[in-house]
Amino acid sequence: MLLYSDETCFSGTSTVEVVQRNDCTIIRKEFFMDRIARNSFRNVTLENRKARDLIAFLARLYQLYPRLRFLKLKGLVGNIDVGTVFVKKEPVGKTIVTFAVNKRQISINADFKHLKTDGLERLFLLNEQGSRFYRKYSDSSGTELTDTKIGAWNGIETDWAALTTLHGELGFRLWTNEKSILRRGREFLDNSLDWVGLDYEIHPGTNVFKYQIEILGE
């Protein structure tokens, strides 16, 4: 995901290549950044800055008051009919991501050199799965959180963080990186949102970002 000064871009088109090298599977995927997230209000697309500021304000309320998250704000958003649509546009470039999968270790190389940089404010790499499957968060400080207590968009300052099933049968671990901010998040709303993840927020001047995922389980 790319956050520009005037729009947020996602990938709607991609190509993938897979090769086998001894015991390692190499997956190379090119993500073409050709979708713009637009907020909508009663079937009208909102594209100006004031509209973005309004939705950002609602998002801040959503994060600051978790007890309202599944009640009042859900009803508010539903009642005023605010949503998000993804409009196809000319690509602002592409991100090339290579995954080297070797048993329980996945080494990831993300290449951002082919992106438009004018107005680019932040880059995000989203490592997300279903919130009803990966229900438990833990980190190297000994913190353990489940379900809604995981939070919506919280920074992680420990050496590593992990998401697992409730009893640890399966999960994955990521490490903090000095070139980024690692964040944890979870959202679930019926027929609307269902994700939990460990996401990197990366400085826009970064050309290449590397990290690893460790697969956990019995």
C-alpha cells in the first residue's frame, strides 16, 4: 500500500513466477499499483482533501475508543453509508517482491525502485491473515493479547512479535527493523472487515526492504 499526499494506492494487478532451487522455493511477484482507494458517501465518491480528512477523523475515533469500535462507530458508519471503493487508474509504478521459502523460514525482498516518488509519504507492507483464525498476539517482552485486545494500529517496540492460533498450533513471527515501524492490528466487523496482521510502515526514501517471517507451530 502506498500513501501519497493526495491519494492511497493499492495493487489490483500482478504477475507471479515460481521456481524451485534445491530445497528452496522462490516466488517473484510484481504488484502493479493501479488502484486508488476512494471514500464514498451514499454512492457518491469523495475525492477531495476535506473528505479524506473527515474519514481520517473517523478512523482516529475508531482507534482511540476501542469500546465504541463494534457498537456506536459501526452503527454510525452504517447509518451515514460511508464506504470505500477501489478505482482503477494508470499505475504509479510497480513493487517487485521476492519470497524465498525454505522450510519454516520465508525471506522477503521488496523492491520499490520502480515507483513514482513525487508526493509519496509512506509505504506499507501488510502481513495479514484472518482474524478469527490467528487470535493471539505475543512478543519478546512477554506480552500476550487475544482478539480485540490486540488493538487496531499499535506500534511494536520489542525485538519480535508473533500472531498464532489461540493454542499455538500455527502462527508466524516477524522482527522489528530500524528502517521501519512494525505495527500490530486487528479488525473484525460482520460482512465488512476481517483481518489481523503485523505490518511494516516504511520511509518513502527506501529502495529495497528486506525482512523474514518465521513459521511457528507444533
